[in-house]
Amino acid sequence: MRLRQIALVGADLPAAEADIRAVLGLDYAYDDPGVGKFGLKNAVFPVGETFLEVVSPKQDGTTAGRLIEKRGGDGGYMVILQVPDIAEARARIAAAKARVVEQADLHGGTVAMSHVHPKDIGGAILSLDYMDPWPRWEWGGPVWRENARTDTSVGIVGAELQGDDPGGMARRWAEVLGRPAEQANGAWRIGLDGGEIRFVQAADGRGDGLGRFDVAVRDPAAVRAAAKARGRLADSGDVMLAGTRVRLVRA
């Protein structure tokens, strides 16, 4: 089970794209027509073997639009994990009595996904996705591998969810994922293959949500300098992209 994609929501998609390109050194994004049925437009950037997506409402009444209103601006939207067995993953969701808000089986079952209702786990929409073969990633488009750059950013390696009860949230995610939740260094965490999900106390006044994600980069100082030049560097040293903190990890 690995962290494969993080989705953010931004009211101004071109502005969010420009920041991501300039700060993280990415120059290709896929416009997935599949999100149109949700009233959204998007951009999906390959970051090594992982992906960073920004979705933006193109009509009223979308889930993404309501999230922008609820949390007072752009922010984290979805955590997407790749699983080796979708039937097993769906059985865990059902056993945990968590609602599925979207489910699909495509291309003869070689692509499948289930979205778990955020109210039933806390923090963000969780998507459990299956791809055959394992390296495939349908949501990145047909030519993502030819356009993946790793000279600046190598991959997304963590997600951080915040809430009033991080321990309870961690235990709920652990139940759905079938992985243990552990407490260490003041935060709860669930280990993934090559990454982790952390759960922390909400402290920014924005309530439950995906407040931060981790990106492995080759030169954190250079990335921070690029962010500072665009007004996207917080006092904490975190980069800010689409209203979401980015923790830089040296690759």
C-alpha cells in the first residue's frame, strides 16, 4: 500500500499551476476529462512515481467548492493510496461501516477505485485505487512517464491530516486501511510503503483537513528560495501551495 497521489483544491487553477511549476520544478500537467462529471477541472503533475493534483470548481454546488467555503480558502482535498487488492480493500471499508461515495471498475477491472466519505474517517476524502500493472497510474494520463521530471522534486512521501481528535482519526484510518496507528514524536502515524500518513492537532483555525504533505526534493534551500520569490514561503519554513503547507524532505 503506497501513497500515490495528493489532491488539493484551488479556486484559481492557473495560479496554483504556476506556483507548482515554479516552486517544485515541474513542467507537465495532465488535464483529466474524467473530473468533469464532478463539476471540476484539474491539473495532475507527475512527481517521480507519485502525483500532485489540483482540482478547481467550474460550476456551483461542487464538493470541492463547498470545501473551499467551509475551510476559508484553498487547501488539501484528497489522499489517494494504491492498493494491491481492491476486493480486500473494499471488504475492509465495509467491515469498518464507512460509506463509499464513489466507486468504479474500469478497463476490464485493471483500474478500480473506491472513495471513502470524509465524515466517516475524518480529515479528507480517502481513495483506495488499484492499477494493473502496479507501475500504472491512469489518473496521470497516457504520457506522464515521458514527462516526469526529478531534477528538483523526487516524490511525495507523506500526508498530514489535522483535527480535534488526531488519535481517534488515526485509529479510524487504521481500521479502514488495515495498518497499525502508532504514536511517536507528538503525532500519530500510519506507515505506508515508502511513506506515511500523520495525524496532528488542528491549530490553524481551519478545522479538520489535509493540512500538509511531504515532498522529497534534491535541494530544499533552492526550493524555499523559489517559494519565497513568489510569496509562497511561510514563517515556519514550509512552502505554501494551494493553501496547503508543504514539508520539504531532502531526497
